[in-house]
Amino acid sequence: MTLVRRRLTITPTVTVYLALAALLVIGSILVGANGGVLLDQSGILNILTRSTLLGLVAIGQTMVIVTGSLDLSVAYLAGLCSLVTAETMAGRTSMMVPGVLLALAVAAVVGLINGLVITVLKANAFIATLGVALILRGYLEHNYTGPAGSVPRAFQHLGYDRIGPVPVSALLVLLIGTAVWWFSRRTRTGYHLYAVGGDTEVARLSGVRTSRTIVTAHVLCASMAGLAGVLLAARLGSGAPYAGTDAGYDLESIAAAVLGGAVLTGGRGGVVGTIGGVLILATLDTVFDDLAVDPFLKDVVRGVVLVAAVALYARHRLSRRSS
Amino acid sequence: MNWRPRLADGTAPVLIVLVVLLVTLAFVGPTFSEPAGYLALLKRAAPLVILAVGQYFVIVSGGFDLSVGSLVTAAVVIAARLSDGADANTGWVIALLLGFGLLVGLVNGLITTRLLVPSFIVTLGMLLVLDGAVFLWTDGAPRGALAPSFRVFGRGGFGQVPWSVLILLGVVVAAAWFMRSGTGRTLVALGDNENAVRLAGGAVHRLRVLAFVLSGLLAALAAILLAGFAGVSAQVGQGLEFRAITAVVLGGVVLGGGRGSVVAAAAGALSLEALFTLLNLIGVSGALESAVQGVILIAAVAAAAHGKQLRRTHEQEVVRPGRGGAARADGVHQ
């Protein structure tokens, strides 16, 4: 009994959902006092729409962070994949499936490159993915000045359709999140991700193919970013080279994963916590919008929340260790 | 008698790269046939080199400082607002900016050490806070203007030599001297093995805070030069944190700390700037600049990683008997 209680009170995943609940209550009161409603149809839609794309990227990011790695290339990759999608489709309904597949293939290749640079060339993950990000950026800046390509109307349904207040794309992300959760917590490769992140050397000595595991995580992460690009194209109607960087997917996805309890040195964190982190960021944004607070204050609050959350987790871990 | 330049581990490659780039520049660019061209290059590179030196202190002690780019933007915007075009304000505005950089570094350092938050997260949070706060304060667009006497540091010069080059030299010499002192050496040791430093009686927390404070202070200094050189804009610091980290890594400094020299980090920054100048001269479009930066970043780190591996196997084969020989020689000596 006490064991269960302690586990309930201490894991960051529980903390993040408690924080989310508290934020929703406080936000509702604040917005209510201002004469609005936070959680009406459009409010829920707003929060979920904001969460969808960042959620996808952050789920992938969580997988690489768990292995003790990092991916700074996701923002440009999402932009690139939105272009690949839109330019392949070029408004033709018949090219919808090839467009999506090609975008995912490009993303997977970029992830493979990230993984190989880290494992074969033995470059630090920060540097390797920063380098790949800069290469993608150079490519985008050289070839595109603005939106390009177009997706057929049928494909835009993916971005706009909804069931009640829930966007179809949010359901898709939830489905993928569940699949990734199952993969990371129930399969052998998933366990290997955590083992490698916990201690690469011990994992290697225990017979885990550490390089292959890291590459797998990176391909997974990049594919998620690629899918985010596809959804981006569906939502915007065309490919947007800088949509990913304007939204700050690279650092925001890391922030969301860390908010959800992931530790940058690896071995800790999970999809469930990360989705909680993404929802917190989206709820904060929505509350601020409803209160018509200066948009720049959002950044300030975001920074403070991030640091405070990680400080809180560090304190918990410390007190648990000493007890 | 058999004097050799005492170069720290990993300094030589970046110096070779730098010399090659500078010589190539002389052949490609007509302005580089005389010293003035190189002085102009140094002047342009000064802010990045100073940022790289600051970033070096943090990286070599095992951290990251992602907040320097937004700190530069913040400092420039604050300077424009407060200086308001009046020369009388220059003195206290500069003092205030340096104090501001120091304070930001202090906060970064204290949160990292006291609240046990990884520096990546702390400085990422600081980046968001600074970005937001600056624009909140200015309502989205920087206002005010820089006094001519403020801009002198970034554009003016002492005779032929720009002020920024003199400041740059001062910073690099002071940093190199500092890294040779006991405190500097302990800073490197801290990045290598924090526990060892703690057990040996080093003030771990104070050193880490010091690294962040130096980084913040130098970022503010870089902002003063950059404001003079490039003027006021809200994008002035964008991406500078990654560029500074690239420069430091190019200088052979290992992320995670414990290895690398400050002179090499400065040389890395200068090489990066020289490379961009070269690319400009041979007509590579500005858009590809970042792609090139990405390629050399990966190449530099991969080369360093493989060099280390080669050196290690080389040491195992050759140096081990060599050490035995040294011990015997010592015996003879006694």
C-alpha cells in the first residue's frame, strides 16, 4: 500500500498530469473571471490543435532522449517533409499516398544519417544533429523562399476534420503515441532504448547492440518529425519550409519531453509524461490567448515553468535517494 | 633549449586550418593583399570570438550555455533604448550592460548548481525568458538609437587598428592567462571529473557559477561590439549560441568538458568567420553558409573522435614501454 502510494506521488508522469489538472482549474477560473470559458468546444479544440504537431515531434524526441541522445534537426526536417509532401502531391489526389510515403522515407533517411553520424563517426549527438539541422537549413534557404507545392482538398481533411471537439489529427497522434508507448514499454527493442540510455557500457556488456538501438531511436524520431511535416502540409495546404522552426519544434519538443520527466542523460522519461508536457505547454498558450496576455509573456512563463519543473524533479530524485 | 610552442591538446589542427584559410584568402580576395583586409576580418570576427571564449569556459567545465544568443539580442535592445542617442549616457549604459550579462550568468550558474537543473535546460529556459522579456518590454520592435560614442567600440579604431580588435586581443590574452592559473586548470578538471575535483577540495559550485558568469559577461561585451558594428535589430543575436558552440567544437574542445584549450576555441571562431568570408568571395550563396557550417561541424567532431581513437591505440602500443623507460631513467637520475 505504502509502496503504491509513494510510486503514485513521486513519478514525474503523475506530477505532470497533476500540474496539468491544476493548470486547467486555475486557467478556467482566470478565464471565467474574465468573462470567457476555457474548456468549451473551441477551447478544447484549440488546446488539442496546438498539441498535435508538437506532440508528434515530442514523442519522437522522447525516444532519442531516453537513449541518452538528442535531435536538434526535427524542426527543419518537419519543414522539409511538408515541402516533399506538398510538391509530390502538387494538388493531385492520386499522388496522396506516394507523397506521404516519400516524405516519411526522406525523414527516415535523415534519421538514419543522424544515427550513423553519432554511432559510426562517434560525433556527439548535440553536434551531429545540429550539423544535420544546419545542412537542412542551408538546403531550404537555398531552394525556397516561401511556401511551395499544394495538397489536394481531400488531403486537407486530415488537417481540419474533427469529431466533436477532437481533431482527427489529434486522434491520429494519440494512436501513434499509444503505439510508441507499447513499443517502448513492452517490446525488447523498447527495453533496449532504456538500457542504452541508462548506461551504454553496461548495456553493451549485457549483449545489447547499442549502436543499432541508437540508430533505431533516431529513425523513429525523424519519422515522427516527418509525419509532423505531412500534417503541417495537410493543415496549411502547401509546404512551408520554416513552419517547423517558427514553432521552435527542436527546443520545444525537448522542453516538452523534459517537462514530462525525461532526463537528458538518458534512461528516464516516457511517452505518457511527454504528452502531458505538451498538453501543459498548449494549455498555457490557450489560457494566455484567452486572457489576451502579451504573446511574449508566454515565452517568459514557458522558460520559468520549464526550469521550475526540472528543479522539482531533481529535488524529488534527490530526496528519494537519501530516504 | 629545445623549446617547442606549448600547445594544448587539439590546438594544432585548428591552427593549421586557420592558416590555410588565411593564405587562401590572400589568393582569392584582392583586399587581403594588405593587412587592412585581415584587420577587417578580425573586426568582423571579434564578437563571435569573444562569445566563443565565453562559451569555452562553460563547455570545458562540462556545461552548455544556450542563452548567449538571446542575451546578445537583449543587451543590444536595452542599449538602444537606454542610450537613446545621447553620448552622455554611454558610460553608464555600458556598465549596466556588463552588469546585466554578469547577472544573467550568475542566475544561470546558481540555478544549475543550487537547484541541480542541467545547464542545457537552465539556459534554454533563460533563452525563452530573455527573448520574451525583451520583446515584452519593447512591444515587439526595438526602439531608441545608439549614441555615436557607444558605436565607436564596434566601428571606430585607434589609428588603423579597430577598437574591437584590441578588445579581442585583450580578452584572448586574459583568457589564456586565466586558463593557466590554478582556477583555470581546476575548471578543466571539473569537466573531466567533478567528483575528483570535489574530493580534492575544489569549490565545485563556485567554479561552475564562475564559468557561467564569465560567459554572460563576455556575451554582453560581444553585444556592445556587435551593436556598434551592425546596429540595432531584434535578430542580431539569433543563432549566435549555436554558432559559438560550433566555433568551440571546431577548436577541438570536447562537449561534456575536460578537454581543449581556450586559444583553440578562439581560433575555431576565427576560422569559421574566415571560412564564411572565403565562401562569400568565391560566390557561394549566403543561404548555403549554414549547410557548410553543418558539414564542417560534423567533419571536425568526427575527425577529433577518430584522432582520439588513433592516439589511444598508438599510446597503448608505443607509450606503455616508453613509460617503463622513463621510470628507469628516473631511477638512474636518483
